[in-house]
Amino acid sequence: MLSTAQACRAQGVIRFLAPLSLGLSYADFCLTRFRAAAEAATEGLRLAQDTGQPVRAAGLYSVLALLAAVSGDETRCHEMAAGPGISSPATRWRTSAGWRNGRWDCSISASAGTPRRSTGSS
């Protein structure tokens, strides 16, 4: 991804990589390629932050929250869902939406395989 980022930077189109990384990370997540999803989301998040794209960053935080939920890391799931550094209420809401989707996975891990859907805002 770094060589692609460098090429895009040289051509002045680096801003397109954050949304592409978002789509790629969601696709990898859906295909259960969790390591690839984490790599794409992490790189995309860095690019989104570097190029001032808070909405893309919020989506990428959501992917990272889902990945943490699936791995059973509830603390990281909470951290990523909070969208550190995102100040816009709209983008915070988007990250929260990803968190709400990921909470169910956290609850599965926490209850040792017994699914329960969490309710409320905490």
C-alpha cells in the first residue's frame, strides 16, 4: 500500500486512497480476512487523517471497532468506537453506528459464545 500511496501522492490524488481503503477494509472484513482488513483500515485511517477527511476516518474507526469486537478485545472496541480525534457530531455518530454494530460481537466474546444483543448507549 505504501508504494501505491507514494504514487498517488506524486500524482496529487492521495485523497482517493482513504475512501478506497474504507471499501477494501469492509470487503476484507466481510470475507473474514481480518488481518488484511486491519492493515487496510489502519493505513486508510492514517491517510484520512493526513488529508483531512473526518468522515472517512469515522468509517475506518468503525471497521477497527468491528475488528476489535470480533477478536474479543472489548477495550479496543470501545476506544475505536469513540473515534479519537473526531470532533464533528455527524462523524462521531457514524463511528457510533459502527460501534453499535460491533457491540453484538463484543457481547458474544464476553459471554463465552452465548449471543446477546446489547442495548443502551454504554
